[in-house]
Amino acid sequence: MNLKETKKQLRQKLIQEREKLSKLDYINNSKKICKNLQKYPLFKQSKTILAYFSIRQEPDLTSLVSINHNWGFPRCVKKSLIWHSWRPKDPLIPGKYGILEPSANAPILTPETVDLILVPAVACDYNGYRLGYGGGYYDRLINSPQWSSIPTVGIIFEFALFPQLPCEPWDQQLQAICTENKIISIST
């Protein structure tokens, strides 16, 4: 079995496990993740934070957007993520993959204005590597010179935290991992 097949199988297994969470466990664990983030010093000191709207029972971060930060959410445009400023009163539209996105008319955020990126993941490991959905959107973002210096926190449920994940040469380490039980800072 090659690395690509291994990652694909692991991804399918973990997404199925995540989708089996009861509604109550999903809501409670998502709230615990948000509480852990609120205590995290890097989150507290950040003014502008990039986040995501959850799909397929990814941890839900929407309770955070009422907190006094500037928020950015992505739009998928071709093979890239374009980040837009968003507030709870602003409209959202279903975009590529059915994920809610800000309007294309919303103000665009540039890397110089961003303090922290909350990164969705299927799984993460204790070395700070993540397993995504396989589209490469966040890998390209984190690898690009203009975005690479912005701190990143992988967001997962505890069952998706592994000692080590298979990784590729282009995979970048996250600075931290947040689960419902803890935040792990990664020393790079």
C-alpha cells in the first residue's frame, strides 16, 4: 500500500468516526474546543483570526465569532483560498463543496493583517502535522511565503490526535493543536 492510499483510508475512517458522534457530544466537544481556544494566549492577543465554517461534523467554531476579534473566512477560488472579512450579520452563500462562504464582495484580508489561522483537519499528530481532505488548499496556503509566518492551530476532536501521521515533503507543521481536552504547542 502506498502513502496516498494509506492517507485516503485513514481519512475515510476518521470522517466516518466523526460523523458517528452524537449530536450532544458533537456540540459539547465543539464548545470545549472553543473554550480551550479562548484561554490560549495566542488567541487572546490576536486581533484578526482566520477560521472556517464546519462541514461533515468538523469542530464547530461559530460560538467564537461573537468574541471581540476581526474574523476572516475563506472562499474557494480555483485551487486557492481567498480570505474575506466576515461578521455575524454578513451574508453567507454555499460555495465549492457546499461550504458556506462570505460574499465575493466582502473585504479581502491580506496576510499582513492576520494574526492567527485556525486550520480544519481530519487528524493531527503530536509533531504538528495534519491530515486534511486531500485538496491541498491549506497546504498551499501555509506553504506560500506571504502566509507561512502566521501562526496556525489545527482544530480536531481528541480521537483524531495521533502519535504520528504519514506525511509528504510539502507538509508544514502547525504551531499548535487544539482538541476538546487540551492545546498542544508544537516546538518546531
